[in-house]
Amino acid sequence: MKVEIYEADPFTQRKDKLLTTLNTDYRFQKGDEIFLEEGGKAVKVRVSYVQVRVKGGGVEQELLALRI
């Protein structure tokens, strides 16, 4: 399934910039901690919101995450 991980504003919880997009069968949950490594930098985030969409016979997840 397609998973998009967005950085969330720490005060308003609004969607900010897209951190990464990936394809996985893992079902993320609120509170999960994820290490994202890109371009030689590692960022640790905690999932604060999960939205699951069923679209065209497929499943997509949209995550909002706060930097830790």
C-alpha cells in the first residue's frame, strides 16, 4: 500500500511538508516512532495521525508525524 508521511505543525497539527512516500504492507498506528534516513541525514518522528483511504480497490495511508 502507498504510504505518505507528512511533517505536522507541532502547534496546530496541520499537514506541512511531505517527508517521504513509500510502499509497504505495514499498518502504521498513532504513537509509532519512525527513523527516516535520506541524503545522509536521519530524522526521528512520531506518528500523531493516521488516515486510511480505500481508493480504486487499493488502500492508501496518510500519516502526520512530529519530529522528536
